[in-house]
Amino acid sequence: MTTQSTPARAATGSRDRYFDVLRFLCILWVVVYHIFSTQAWLGFWPAMGLLFAISGSLMVRSLDRGALQTIKNRLQRLLPVLWLAGLIGVPLMFWHGWPADERPPLWRLVFWIFPLGDPPGSEWGASLTEPLWYMRSIVWFILLSPLLLILFRWYPKTMIAIPLAVMVGVAFGKIGFGWGGELAEGALTDGFTFLSLWLLGFAHREGMLKKIPVWAVVTLGLVLAGVATFWALTHQQGNSYDFNLIPAGQAIYSFGIVLILLRFAPKFSWVGRSKALDRTITIINGRAMVIYLWHNVAIELSYPVGDKINVWQYGETAGTAICAVIAILLTLAGMLAFGWIEDVAAQRRPQLLPKDLGKKAGSPTPAAAPEAGAAQAPATAGLHDSTVVLTHVAAPEARRGSAPEPRRGSAPEPRSGPAPEAPYRSTPEPRYEPVPEPRYGSAPEPRYDEPPRHQHRGEVGWSAYPAEQPPNDGPSRRGGPPRNR
């Protein structure tokens, strides 16, 4: 008999709750940043760089299951959200009127299916198409990750330093990407801006950051952030020091701050003590892509709605605040209307609000009893790090040849003659088997059916973790300062 005592957050399984909290904060910060896009100080939280670093770390964990399968799973979870946006947005842009002089070649509509380039859109639909640069960037990083991981394990310091050096060259005008044309210029700029963050996620997952002293990490991170801040203040774009308009400053500043955040990496197990907070974090993580794509549209619609109800009669500050509330409500409405696509993409049962981000459709619940004759998994498999397993082990003599126990509520069958005196047998006390807590950034233990991982130089080892899809950041909303991309 096995009894499991699961806490409130057991539904999250073996997910990294620290990453979930960071992703939750980044998504909220992106929405706030786009609502108040003229506030340059909001760019000091490196939401976009942090999301790239989280995705890079989780990519290493997923690649341990095999490169081709990982790429397939990641694209399968990412692209359906884009396809739904295209099915709604592209016909509306043509219906509203897409002037021929601003319309790109029709063959570029293929990027709405597979975004190796920016999916095209009209000026009227810019609120939908502006954030899609991240979809293009993440697709390229996913496709290149198997090769990047091999090179990173050979030359980790060099691989991290190259994109930062390139962005320094861009800042001083020594390197440019104009030779790549319209399609390649944006992809190269964004790619080198955030490649160092993606590789920093590699270093976190490989356990390299834990080997660096805390004082060295904090010192280096603060120095890089300080240098980038000085550069942004002295090289403003459009009279703004917003890092989203200064790619070189953004790359270096984000690297410094994210380096510190990933070095400490606490477990955040306390999140499960509050059911409301734990549930909110799970919902935002399970709907991150839909929120990312539709919140810009919601912000764009909030101003016409505000005009209809005449919110400006209360003053500019109050009117802006009311429009912000309208934008948040419209974002929640879009999440409820289109969030099911993320469940379908992740092969989960479609839900109005997600509850379990790790369970696929049709899989039994953790408390479900296994079918008769099915292979029994180890007692600690799939449990959360705070789950305690209580196992009662009966004595071998008691199990051998014993009669089945009567069902609850039924009368015992009468016996003929006096009952024989049972010999005294001691029954062992129940064992408490706490699940060992994995170290963040350390390689998982090899499974019983896998050969041990070799650590010699140049060989890429894999482990078994489910793929996860991180949420994304996006550019400023339509009407705010233009992005320098």
C-alpha cells in the first residue's frame, strides 16, 4: 500500500518553479511596458533577455531526449499559436484594405506558416505583426540549438563572448548588417543581441554558473549593467534611453542582470503555500504565448473603446489609467477565447484555464490507480520534490498464502471449528522515502534503461526531460517609440 501526501502545487510536477515565477513576472512586465511605452525606465527590467535565457536553459534539458525530436516538439508547441493569429489577422487585413504600395510579395505570406522571416502585415494590423519578430528569432534559435550546444560544450567562454563582441562592434559602427537586406538585417540584429542570453541559459543548465564565486558573478554583472546604462544614457535613440531602442546596450545590460539572476536560482518552493498565487502563476505560464500575441491588439483597441465611453473627461492621467484597465480586460478576454490553442499545441486536454502544464491529453491523473498487469513505476517517479511517499511493506510470511481481505462493509464468513492460533510475526514499520531534490543546473541521474553519460571533452550527452515552451517578449505597441530593428 502506497499513500502519497501531495501539497497544493503538486500539479506542477517537476517544473522549475523559479523559472515559472520569472516567466510570470516577465509576461506581466511586457504588458505594463507596452501600455506605458513612453516610460523608458521600464526597460531596466530585462524581461526579453531573461525569457531568452530561460528558453535556452530549457532547450538543453529538452535536447537530452534527441535533437530532431526536440526541434519537432518545440515547433509543434510554438507554431499553432502563430497559425491561429494568421487565420484571424491576415483575412482581416485584406478585408480592411491592404494598399498595394505597402504590400510585400505574396510569397512572403509563407512566413505566417513557418517564420524564418517576419510575417508580413499592413499598417492597420501592425499591433498584431510587430511582436512577431520574437517568433522568428526563437525559431532560428531552436533550429540552430543542436549545433550551438556542441560548440558551446567545446568552447563555452568563446561562444558567449562572440555575440557580445559583435554587438560592441555594432555600437561603435564597425559592424553592420545592412548587407543582409530587409529580411536578414532584422534577424541578424536580433539574433546577435540575444544569442549571448540563449547561451547563458546553456551555461545555467550545464551547471557552469554554480562553479563561479558569487562575488565574481555579482561584480561582473553589475559592471556590465553599469557600462550599458552609461552607454544608453549617452547614446539615446529618439531622445530616449529605452534599452529596447539600443540593441548593443540591451545585449550587455541584459547579460549582466540575467547572469546574477541565474547564478542564485533559488527553488521558490514557498510558492506552493499560497493556492491563489500558485494557480495564477500556472495560468499565466500556460497562456504565455496567447497573452504575448494578443495583448498588443488589446492595447490598440482600448483607446477606441475609451473614446466611446469618453474616459478623457476625467483628465489625461485618469483616462490613461482607465484605458490600461480596458486593455487588461481585453487581454483576459482574448486569453479565454484563444487560450485553448496552447493546450492543443502542448497535447493537453483543452481547458478554459490550465491546471496541469505537464500532463498530456488522455494521461491518467497522478492519483489514478494503475491497470491490472501494468508495469509498476518506481515509487518516487514523477513526484514533486516536496512530496513524501509513505510505503507500508508487509512481512514476506504474511503475504505468502494469506487469504484475501473481505471487502469493506461485508460480514466475515463463518469458520467451522476453533480458529488456529496464528504465530507471532512482527510487521515492519512504514518507511518514509523522501524524494531526493535535484540540484539546479546539474545533469540528471541516468535512467535504468540508459547508458551512463560520458563527460569527456567533445561528446554531447542527453538526458530525459519534457520539452517546455517559454513565453516571449515583444516590441513597443503601435503608437509608442519605434523599435530600432
